[in-house]
Amino acid sequence: MTANQIRQQFLEFFKGKQHEIVPSAPMVVKNDPTLMFTNAGMNQFKDIFLGNSPVKYPRIANTQKCLRVSGKHNDLEEVGVDTYHHTMFEMLGNWSFGDYFKKEAIAWSWELLTEVYKIDKSRLYVTVFEGSPEEGLEKDHEAFNEWKKYLSEDRILNGSKKDNFWEMGDTGPCGPCTEIHYDGRSDEERAKISGADLVNKDNPQVIEIWNNVFMEFNRKADGSLEKLPAQHVDTGMGFERLVRVLQGKQSNYDTDVFSPLIEKIESLSGLRYKSNDTHKQQEIINIGMRVIADHIRAISFSIADGQLPSNTGAGYVIRRILRRAVRYGYQSLGIKEPFLHRMVHVLANQMGHAFPELNAQKQLIEKVIKEEEQSFYRTLENGLKRIDQVCIDLNAKKQKTIPGDVVFELYDTFGFPLDLTQLIAKGYELQIDEQGFRKNLELQKNRSRKAGNIETDDWIIISDDDVEEFVGYDFTKATINLVKYRKVKIKNKEQYQLVFNLTPFYPEGGGQVGDTGYIEAEGERIYITDTKKENNLIIHFSDAIPTNPQATFNAVVNHHKRIYTARNHTATHLLHESLRAVLGTHVEQKGSLVDENYLRFDFSHFSKVSEEELKAIENMVNEKIRANILLEEYRNLPIEKGKEMGAMALFGEKYGDTVRVIKFGTSIEFCGGTHVKNTAEIGRFKIISESAVAAGIRRIEAITSDKADSYYQEKEFLIKEINDLLKNPKDIKKAINDIITENSQLKKQIEILSREKVKNIKQEVIKEIKPLNGINFLARKLDLDAQQIKDLAFQLKNEMPNLFLVFVSEQAGKANIGVLISEEIVKDKNLHAGNIVKELAKEINGGGGGQAFYASAGGTNPQGLEQVLLKAENIFKTIFTKN
Ligand code: SER
């Protein structure tokens, strides 16, 4: 059975049990400050478990793209070293939201594994939660009794809180779980040691395949457990492990989920993957190949979900994974040029059917990865130069150890892992200060922990209205009540988050900034400084809480900001449509920011947008503005209907079953933002910049309405000022051109005159140069600028031997010095004009430098020039009277 068939069978099995099949949520998480990436199938249902969102389908099943590289669930270090952990993996899951519970969940998992997939029952073990006195929780007798229907008791093992009490993070839904483990060892080995003794013991052949979580609690910020309003089931089966079991392999990487990728790496590196050969040299190759085969999936899926590698947050995590893959290629497989991007089409071929975003975005993913790889190779090379230099210096100083902070710099700036630095150091017979390195690493971790520090208190409930209605599409004022609030500390600043029964405040989303404004009651006004969404809750930020939280408030949105933002948002839609019309339908939105001042729109396109194209795009948007197109808004439209209308969806965006569609004539988009009622309200649209954001991604910034008017007015004013300066010529362009031509002619004339001047002075100077101790010496002041001094010195150098000249001058309140020493003297006396000029420049409050035979300096104290000349003479004498 192929991996694709196995996935399909899972979904069909649960469909047969009345489960709704839903698509995977994006892997990159928006709207949840506690999570960067989806790390479990249940993330997208968190609010349903907590009772914050209504239950649409009581039973759901799907396959979810997960990434476990940060936070509570982080498997990165195991990946590739073992054969069954991954950064990105698929989690097959079935859910019950207040519907069935332990009995059915256990029965169906057994049925699917043993009757549909026909897994050998004698190889299966299960664990149940043994209870936890400190949490006041009993053993999960119910699960134990259910399992007894299918397995003998010696196969039902007790599991600790660590393994059998599943928690999403430090806070949030949680509950006891029961895991199903598979023993893949040979019969001979199984006869020797029972699989029961190897469950949860990191044996690569006895592995967990499925986790059934019984969600009953919410872990609060103070650490206590609170009973959830209903009981739910959340199961997660590692798809890659299941495929391995069903295909009878010893390693996930031997299944058809990974084998095409491994084959590609073999052909790129010219090396072979030998799963069963664990000799040291081959194991290095095996691990390298596994890491790369794993990481290319995480990287490609993230980019497809709209997360580009970058320097911060989720983007930084992706950049580090990409660099990790490159490093393994470089270090373990000896691949010395960008290669990862060449694996994307293999992945798309293999997984594009189940995840169409891979095919649709293939070209972009390749481009982004290639660019990242190229720049990282440059960094690696610079790192290699740096480490060589460090080692050479240490060798010269006869030191034995590379200091910890240098090892850390190589790690942090150049992406060198410790063992690579160690290896290179060895070549120079050096050791590394590992302890010092770890200390630096810890310091950095603390720094970044502090920077992103968010402390959240528990909610204080004021009333139990649990549906928070957004009324902001129709109103910017409303009468509202507080439902709950909590204190948060973000980067050490205390703020409050408020949730109301209904709200006119738009929460940041779809690129549009959150509303600001105030709420008012009993003569007290509390300002709302921002509004954001956290999962499905609309959270209002304020610096204070109302004295009487029970009061009824008048909520007022900052109307001016709202209107201007709406103009920019509608303009963004018109821009999107025009970009596709002018540049082509490969243009996909890759990010946007809309506030009251401007709009920013990032999109996929592979070359610079030309001036003509920009003009055409701008004109098209302005035509649509002038065409008075009315807003057609469809709320709660079934998503299929929206698609039929031709509405544009974004990759990496999570849409519900019903969507809002915003239509302005032919521009149709899924969108939750606020818009004008008629395009004419935008007034005017002006693009103010076009630039590159990353490989294959361009950015346009634009302004609208009176901001665009002001832009043109300022330009007009500037032209008027230029006109005035030029005394109102008939043809302004010609007048400026004439000035440019005249200016360059004048410059040429000045050059000629300047040369004349130098020539004349040269005649005088030559007469003054006196041979002294066999050297032609002169130190004097001239009426020349720095460049002329240099010209003069160079001309003299070509005409006379054995020169030692020091020229100084004062020009526009500044002092100049030039020192020329003929090459033969430089050599003979081992002199450097730079050193001499530096010494002389002290007298003029200045500094300078240059070559051994000529150097110059400038300074702010022309009064010191006399002293410079005296000093020059003294230096000359000291040098040339010594012997
Ligand atoms: N939430 C559980 C897990 O991630 C089961 O889906 O393992």
C-alpha cells in the first residue's frame, strides 16, 4: 500500500463513522501569541475545546501538517539522528467535540489498526494514565477497562504524567491519554525481551504510533486544572510511522514518504544511503541524508504557507532549519553548492496531490530556497576564512585553545555547529573552549527569552456571555458590556486585555491594523490602544481597567483612522486585481499591511516591475476608483459558493466553512477587513515605491485619498520652487540641462587652470628644493588645495630623485598636509609617509594616512601649520643626520 493510499484509508474509515473530513490548517500559526507553528492536530480546535467557539461538526477527521521545532514540543535535535522523529510531519486525527468519548475512540482505533490496516495484534501495546497524586488525578480506569475488551492485561501498561497526560503548552486544554505502541522487532528478538519492557524506552523499533487524548481539563496560568465544559477526544497518529509499520520497514526514511527524496539526495551528492550500514563514516552520510530529506519538507511547506525565511520569529526558525540542512549537506555529504532547491519538484510530485499548495507555489519555493542557500554559502565561506585566520593567529601566538566567545561567534554569525569548528580546529592542532561557548549560548538564550517575554494572568470573568459578536462592519459605536479581562506583561509593560459581549472594534487581521478608540461609562474613559484576535477571541488592549467592570459602556472607534484604513484596504484589492491584469495571474498575494497612512502589498513576481508597468497598474486602479464601483459584501457565504464566484483565496490562510466575500466589480476576494462603500471614496491612488522583499517577492507601497493629493501638491510645490530659482524659464527641463552642461564645462576649465597653477608653482618650488645630506628636501606652505598638492608632489617625483617634501596649505579654514618621499629613500630608510603625516597632523587637530611614498592629512587647526613645517624639518634632520 502506498503512503497516499494509507492516508486515504484513514479518512474514509472515519468518514464511515460520521466524521466530517476537513482540510489541514496552515502550518504557520497566525492569531495565537502562544504558538508559532501548528505542533498538533488539535491546535485549530483549541477554542472549541475551551468552549470559546461553537461546535459545527461534533465529529471531525483530517491530516494535519505539524512542525515541532520550538516551544513545548521540540524534536529538532532527534531528527535524522534517529529514524522516527521529524520536524514537519503529518498527524492523522479524529475528533469528538462533546460527542463520543473513551469507549468509541478506543474501539475505533483498534478496529482501524487491526481490521482495516491488519496490523499484527501481537505487536501492539497500549499505555494508560497511571494517575498523579500531586494533581489529584486518579488512574484512567475507564480507558483501562475499555482496552481489556481487546488486549490481555499484560499489554496494557501504566504510563506516567510525562507520557500519558497530554498538554498543548504551558496553558490550555489537556487531559489523560492512551498511546498505542508497535513492536517492529524480529520474532527472535521479541522472544528474548518482551515488547512491554521496551515501550517508551527510546527503542527505535518499539515506537508510539497513535495517541488518543481525552480532553477534560484546561491548564490555567497559575498551574491549576479546571474542568472543561464538555469532554472531548483528540487523537493523533504519526502518519510517517504508520506508513513505516504498514510497509514493513525499519525506518520512516525507508518508506515511500521519504525514498524519492533520499534518491534525489543520492544523485545530488553522488553518495549512497545505506540504512542498515551503521559504520561511522556511513552513519554520518545516513544522518546527513535523513536530516536533509526531513528538513526540505519543513522548509517547503512553511514557504507554501506564506512564511519566508527571515531574521525574526517564525521566519528565523525556518532560516535555521534551512541552514541546518545546508550544513549537513556541506559537512556530511560534501555538497559545496546550493542543492536544496533542486529537491522541491521531487517533493511536489510526491505530496502535491494531498497538499496542492506545493504544486501551486513550486516556483516560488524553489526561488526562495535558492536565494537563501546562496547567501548562506557566502556566509559559510566567510566563516571558513574567519576560522582559518583565528587558528593561524592562535598558532602564531602559540596558544592552544579557541576562546568560547569566538566559537560562539562562528556558531551564531556563520552558522558553524560546534563539531564543525572542532574539526577545523583539530587541523590546526587547537582545542575549543566548549564551556565558554555554552556560557555564551545560555546568555543569548536568556536575552531572547527576555525579549519575547509575555506573562499572562488568568482571565477574570465578569459575566458569562460567551459569544463575542463583532458589529464593526455596520457600526463604529455600540453599547457594550465587559465579559472578562486579564492582566498581561509584554516586555515588562503591564497592559490589560478586555473581551466584550459585542464589539465594534476591528481586530488586526488580513493585513489591516486593529482599531483604536475608547470605552466610556460613569464619567470614566478608558482608551483602547489596539485590538487583536487570539484564536477566535477579539482582544482589546488598554492601559487600565474600568473602575466598575460591571458598567455598560459606550464604545467608540477612532472614526478617522477607520475611514482612512478602509480606503487603503479597498485600494489594496484594486491593486491586487490590477497587478494580475498587468503582470499576469502568477501574481499571488504574499503579505499586506494596511493602516490609515498607507498600504503595503507583497506579491510573487520574478522581476522588477518596470516604470511602464507601474504606470499601467496605477492607472488601472485610478480608473476603478473613478468608476464609482459599489461594494457588494457577502457575509456568511458557504465557502464553495465563494469559490464559485471566483473569489481569490490566500495560501496559508485558514478559512471557515462560511466566508465573507468582498466584491468591487471584477475584484472578488475572501476578506474580513473593512472597506469603503464605493470606490470613489478612495479619491486617488499613488504608488510611491516598488522594491524586492525576498527572492521572487516584490513589494509595492502606495497612498490614497488626501495623502495622495498632498504627495502631488508637494511635487508641484517643488517644481514651483525650482522654477523660481531658475527665474521662471520657458522650458524648465532645458534650463536645468543648460546648467548641467555649463557646470561641466566650467569644471573642465577649472581643471585646466588648476593644472596651470600647479605648473607655475612647480617652477618656483623647484628652485627652493635644497639638497641636504644628499636628499632633496623642502617643507613649505603653498596656496593649493589637497588635490593640487598631490598633483604637484607627483609631478616633482617624476622629475627629481631623492625627494623628501612636506607641503602644507590652508583652504577655507581647513589645514592640509602632503608628504612625499621618493621610493628609493622609502626602501633605504624603511620609511612610511603615512606614519610621518600622522605625526605632523597632530599639530592641526587632524588625521590622515596613505601609502609609503605619499600620504596626506587634513585638520581643523590651520594655526598649527607653522609648527608642522618646523616639526617636518626636525623629523627630516633626525632621519638623515643619524648616520
Ligand atoms: N494532541 C495529541 C498529540 O499531539 C493527539 O492528537 O499527540
